[in-house]
Amino acid sequence: MRNNCARALLMFFALVLLHITANGAGKTIYVHLLDGDDATANGSYGHPFKSWRVALRHVSSGDTIVAKNGDYRKAGQEAKWGALDLALTLADQLEDGEPHPAQSARPDAVGIYRYDPKNPLTIRAETKHGVILDHIRFHLASGIVIDGFDLFPNPYYTDSAGQKLNRRRNGIHGDSVYEPDDAYNHVKTNDPPGRYTAAWYDRGLWTSYITVRNCKVHYECPPGGCTPSYDPLQDDDRLYLIKFNQSHHITIEDNDLFDGKNYQRKPAIDLPCSEDIIVRRNLIHNSHRGVVSKGGGKRVLIEANIFLDNSGAAFSGGSTDPNLFIDGRYGDPCSFAFYESYDMTARDNLVVSTRPGERPLEPISIWSAKNAVVVNNTFVGIGERGVLLIRPGNEVDSPAKGCGRSVRLTLTDNLTLKNNIFILSGVVDETMLYQITGKGVTTVGFQHADNTFFNGGHDVPLGGLADPNREPGFSKDDPKLVGGSGSNYATWMDTVKPRNNSSLRGRGVRYSRKE
């Protein structure tokens, strides 16, 4: 009897496991914006769909859309040069077969492309970087993995009259702002535009649980080409390579981000008003700033990235205009964050400058942060403008309409800077390494210890916000790293491994090659 019960119980669990496996596997369908045919397609490899929108009607949580290799920009303006836009809401004119979630708020506040975060929809290229797109956009979308695309945002397309059609296009853009495209950045109060209800602040509606991995994101050259006379820092058509605004649970990993310099000095990755973010193992090069968390962003992890030959700070802060700030209290135009950034951690990153005369500014830029942790990073070829600069948040002090007080943020609280290696550029003499700027800006709880400042055998400058020479565990010894240069993520990380005779193990990047 016991044996029969045991066999029955075992069979029951086997059936449950089989059911879970079958449900978790999902189905795979194919799309090809150049060679597909929506009229005859069935989603198979031989008969792929032709448009993203049609393909998306045939998937649900746990499924996969595979884009067959090709340069989808050739699909032209009608197809937005191959763009993948996951931006429809219940307020749009939906077609048969499209997702129709329950209306939990205003129709324009409910996105239709929302999948189970534990069983996400995957959209990937057939082979890594085998599919070229203009851009990807998320609006009120959730539970999606993007894998392996080559994103080439081109802000220079023009119509027959010469008017630009794609200006200031980001490579990847995610948001939850409920206003039309032509009204972005025109909010004049912290209350939502059009007197929206508290749905504006409902994180359950936001763009969330998005993963972007194994992609290349880089700007196209202007029509005249990237000639010696072209200066990307004078190019006002470019903005961000990746931006997520008013979003949460975003992962950006194992990407190659480059050629992102622009006139407005925007970062490669911008994360205003966003929470629970992971940015890891990305190679970010030939851009201006690296990763920016601002606007009250919370719990941002910047880990094991390489910042190579950028012209601005690697991380972490920026200044947010309250007119655009999201996380306030409905009905209170003066509601604003006390800090630009909360609980940011930057660890195991490599920051390198190899270009004489084009050193980055201070590699660590903190704009009114609370509980920021900067540990076990390695910085090479930097220091001419110091290594750390603390600045005010909402620097221009522009309160929202109806608010009569200052909302400038002047306090940085509980900043930790430990176990980092700074290999200075060799011309650092009287530059204070820890700096603070801005009227009334203060810092409390600045914890700094066990950092190495190698200045080619020379002394390290004195003074500043704090004197690094006097911090516990200070060292100016050669860290004895492997050195040299790299050609990709792995080989650059190899350059900062400690040699066997290094006495400073435990400082700088703690690197282990990703299998």
C-alpha cells in the first residue's frame, strides 16, 4: 500500500514538473522586416512576420520573438527604419489580436505590452548583432528581455523639404510619462500634465522589469561623414545612447556602447527618476559621461563596467529640473526629492583614459547623494581635475510653477570611498583630489579609506574637501598591475589584474572573467 502511494505521489510531482516545464518553455516565432509577409506568415522560420506589431500579437509571457538577420533600417520611414516600439496603450486604436490588459487607470496610463517579470517575453536577434535597428522604445511596458541587436540611432533623416524626422533620437528609450511625443519636456508643474490623477505616481503602471543585454548602441555619422572637421561635441541632434525615465527594475548588461558624444554633454546611460537599476559588464567608450542616476533615483548598481576614453565623469550623478521631476506628491508643486540619488553603489568598474590632452574630468561626480558607495574601482590616466567632485542637485534652482521656495539640493550624506586604485595621469601636482563646489554645498559622513593614489612616484597633492594623504590605509605605492591596453571588454579587464608581487591585493577591480 505504501509503495502504491509513493508511486502515485511521485507520478503526481512528475506531472506537475512536466506542466511547469511546458509552460515555461514558451513558443518561438520569427520576424523579418525586409523579407517577411504578414499576409501569408505563420511565424515559422520560413514564413516570418514582416512587422513587429503583427508579431507581437502572437506572443505572450515566456515566448520568444527571433528577428532574422538583416539591416532593418532598409525598411524605410514607414517602418521607422526598423525601430522596435513597445509603446501602445489602451488609449490607442488597437487591432484584433493585440493584448488588452484590464483598465486599472486612465486608458493612456495603461500600456499593453506587459508580461510576467518572472516569465518575460524575449526579443532577440538571430545571431548576436546580426540585426540592425534604428532604435527601441518602451512606454509603460514590462517584463521584456532585449538580446543581441545592433542599434544605430540616426537623428539625421530628413523629409523632402529637408526637415529632420528623427532628431534627438535615443538608441534605447524607456519612460512612463503620459504626454504626447510633441510635448515631452514641457511639463511646467510637478502635477502631471492635464491634471492626471495619482496614476502618475503608480509604480505598478511604470515601464519596469526590462533587460537589455548583448547589444551594440552607437550613433550614426552625420550625412557629411565623421570627417576630421566633425566635432561630435557640437552635434545637437544626438542625445542619449540609453535612457530610462520613471522606470524600475531595469537591467543593462554586457553591451557595447560607443560614439555617444553630443553637444548637450548627455551621458551614455541616463537614469532619471528610476529605481532598482543594474548596469553591469558594459563597455562604454568614446562618449561624454558614463552612467547618471538623478531625480531621486534609488538603488542603482553600477558594477564591473569599463569606461574608456570618455570626456566626462564615469558616474554617477546629474542635476534634475523639477519641472520634469516625477516622484513628488500630487497637488504639491514644491514636492521634490531631498537628494538626486539614493543608495547608489559603484563597484569593480575600470575607468581608463588613453588620449593625451583629452583626459576626462573628475571621474567620480556626486550631485547631492545619500548613501552612495564607491568601492573597488580602478582608475587609470585620470586626476588632472581631481578624482571626486561633489556638486549641488537641481543646480540651477528652478522650482516648478506655483512653488515659491528654493529646491536646490546642497547636502551629500554618507558617501563611502574605499579600496579604490587611482593611477594618476602624471601631471597632477597641485590639483586637490577630493573637491566640493557650489554655494552652500556640504557633505556629512564622508568615509574614505584604503585608497591608492599612484602618481608616478611623486607626492600626492594635499588639501581639498579631505586630504587623501591622511586617510586610513593611504598608499601612494605602485599597485603593480599587469598594464598594457586591450581590444575588448575581457582584454581591458585583464590589464588591471594585480601582478604576483603586488602588495595591494584587495584594492581596485576584483575581476573574474565571465564564462
